Amino acid sequence: MGIGFIDSLKKRHHYGRYAIVASLIKPHGKNLLDVGCGSPSSCMKEGSFLRYLGYGQGIDIEHRDIEFPFKIGDIKNLPFKNQSFDVVTALEVMEHIDDYSTALREVHRVLKQNGIFVMTTPHNTFFFRIFWNIWEKTFGRKWKDTHLTFFKKEEWLDILRKSGIFKIEKAIDYWGVNVIVKMSKMPQ
């Protein structure tokens, strides 16, 4: 397999996920914060989800060269006022943090009433763990040891339900390796 084929496969995977997330958030307005807006892959530009949408603003733990409003920051301490956004997305972010409870509370805090949160994260099945182990040793070396949480879909859904701050509206399996979860903010 050549690099061109692998890059094509990576783009297809990411843009396919973007299409699903875009359809989930479309009815909820363009006041969107994309957490972790860096490049999901070396063959894609920074801010690729925002570029795909054509609107929103981004935040990441280091500077990103994007043409959308941007702040450096962390999902566990978002530098925004309460109830600032209609929609928050975190695509392939939650597995990179160890304190997901604080992150969920921060997302809840910055969402407006009736706000929507969509996250995508690996579905850590046996198949995914084998794939990821091979990936980290080959084409995905830059991601080696960056995943800090390893939950399956059912475990994530249980964590989200028990948080008591989001109502799960939809959970989608994607390619057998990711889960996409759309949630609405519950009042506190």
C-alpha cells in the first residue's frame, strides 16, 4: 500500500465523519465551537472540520493557523463565558484527556440552553485495539501513546448518562472504529 492510498483512505474516513456530524448539528445554528481544531491527519489542513463547515471558531492546546476565530485553550478550562455557544464539537478529542468529567462540565457550561454537543471518539473494540497498535507503529507514529482513555461505545454512553448533564440523542457506529454521539444540554 502506498502513501497516496493511505492518505486517500484517511481523508475518506475523516470527511465521512464530518458529513455525519454536519448533518447532526445543521438545525442548531452556526454559533459553533470546535474543540481540538488541529489537523486530524498529516494529509489534512488544520481546522479541517471548520473548513468543511465554512463557519465556527476553534480552540486547541497550541496555535493553529486557520482562517476562523481561534483561541489557545484546553477543553478542561475553556476560555469562554457561560452559555456562549449553540453547538460544541469535539472530534477525536476525548480519548486524549484523562479528566473527561471536567471536560464534560466545561462543555456544558459554555453551551447555551438547549445547546448541542457532538463528540467522536474511538470505539475501543478488540478490532480497533489491533488496528491502533499497528497504526502507532507504522503510518500513525505521531499519535503513539497519545490516547489516555480507552472506552468502548457502551462505556462512553454510560459515562455520559451518569454525568447527568447531557441527554444522549443519537449514538452512531462509524466504520467499526469510531462512535459519534449527539447530546443535548440538560438544565442544572
